[in-house]
Amino acid sequence: MAQGGAARRRQRTRRKDRWAEDAVFADVDRDGSLDVIVGAEAGKRAVVLFAPKGSQNLLDASLWQRMDLGAGVMRVMRVAFKNVAGDRTSWPEIVVGGKSGGQGATIGYYRLTDPSSPRAATSWTYTPIRDVGWVMQMLIRDIADDGDNDIVYTDREGSGSGLRWLESSGGDAPTWTVHEISPKEPHHKWFDIAKWNGGNSIAIADCRSRTTPPLNVYTLWLNNGDWMSWESHPIDSQANVGECHHIAFSDVDNAGPKDLGITHSHAGGGKSGVIWLHNAGTEADPQWQRGEISGKTTAAGIKFDNLIWHDIDKDGDLDLVTSEQLVGGIGLGVIWYENPLEP
């Protein structure tokens, strides 16, 4: 019995060591095939899985080639493949956002310094940008509209916690200036960015949550064309929902003004896991009305994570794609909710 218990513990440890928190498709080696970049939290690394040539080979795991970056150094929570050092025609960087876990963490990027060997880890050099506590989300956008990609992120905990954007100076070795969008405060989760008021300004929808003491705050941040100054517009608090996780813009009803979808954890038992907020007003004066998506029973889902709007069935409206993990058991997995707008 003792040996069996030890084996089970080793198996659990091995599984934990491969935890993937984020993944994106990108042609990292520029061979025409889409590879996969993975952020491994417990594995403490970024992993690139290089795809084999030929669609007939994609289902053969033995033909994929793996490259580990920063093995054992940092819990990697978010990954992206974007030009953040150099012009937009240069080879993109692998951008990562970490989680401290007592060891320290940064936002930074791996840059390819030997283009002749993009599948060799030694060909990629890491440049840290800023210390972080726990990056919950990281999006790369040209916030200042100056031609340089900036980095917007939420830091969930630590001395720099809050909603932030790192402004790039541009060039091959950019300097980065941190700008506070929110005040310094913990518990920020995921967010989304959209053009607002006819494209003259940028809006960020952001949420903060925790269980004890209860906290569930949705906020719309507007810059009105002034990149350094952000206005806070509270979004109506919602009753009988879990803890907000991800919030994302979409024109759910094809009516014009952007609506919001929101996923939650700690749902079920009378609390909704996935809802949407219909903007019955305008972008200048949003009026939010709630719509239910997932339901409120435990069987309908407890812990939902990322939220993607996509027309899955190609019927002309945007459906909602998410994932659900039942804490302590097997959850719903990757699921989608069909938008009933179009027949």
C-alpha cells in the first residue's frame, strides 16, 4: 500500500510539473507551419512545440520538436509572439509574464539572436522588463498609437499590483515606462481592450475579485485619447454570481454598442458562472442590462476561465467559447454557448 501511494504521489508530481497556463499558435521558426508556445507554471519555463511538416503528420506526437526556454527559472503564466524589440518586419519576440511563487518573476521577452537556428534554446536571449508578482493577463497593443507595441497587463499581487501598461520607446533595445491605469491594488484578474467612441479612444474592461472578504468589481477604464490619464467608470455590480475571472468586449446582439461577457469561478449553487451585460445605451453613456448564459446550478459549471467570442457555427452571430474546471473533479472542459440571435 505504501508503495502504491508513493507511485500515485510521483504521478501527481509529474502531472503538476507539466501544468500549462497559457498557449498561443505562432510560426516561431518561419517554416510555414503553426507552432505552439506554452506558458508552463509549475514547469517553470516557456515551451515551444515545433510542428512537423505536412498536415498528415500533426497528430503524431513523436514528430513534434520541443524547445524549453528558461527551464526551472520562473513560473510562466502568459505568453505572446509579437514584435516588441525592433520594427514590425523583424522576427517577433516570445513575450512572457511570470508568477513569483516566492522566487521572483518578471515580464520580459526572448529575442532570437541566431536566426539560423530558431529551434535551439541557445539562439534565444531573455531580456527582463519589469518585476511582477503574478501576471493574470497580458495583451500587446500600440496603446500610444505611435507605431510601437506596448504591453498591457494585470498584476494580481505584490508591490506593483494593479492594471498597468508598459510604454515602449521603440527601437532594437527599447526602454519601457510603466503607467498606472488603476491605482495600486491587488486582486486584478483578466481584462479586455477595445476602441471606444468611434475609435477616438481606448476602453479597457477590467475585473477584480476574491472570496474572503467578498470582492467583485467590474470597471470600464477610458483614456479619451489622453494616453497618460484614465477615467474610471464603474460597471454595475451583479448579484448571485461567482468571482469574476475574465471579461471581454463583443457586440453580442449586433446592435452597435459593445457589450460585455464575463466568466466567474466559485459559481453554482444559485450563482451564475457566465453572464453577459447588454449595453442598452451608447458608448458615451453605457446602460448595462444583464443576460444569463451558463445557468446557476453546480452541474452548469463552477470555475470558468478564459472567454473568447467567435462565430463557431458560422450563422452570423458571435458565440461564447470558454473552459470550465470543476474544482476537485472533472469539469466541462472546453465548451461553447451558441448565441441564439440568429436561427
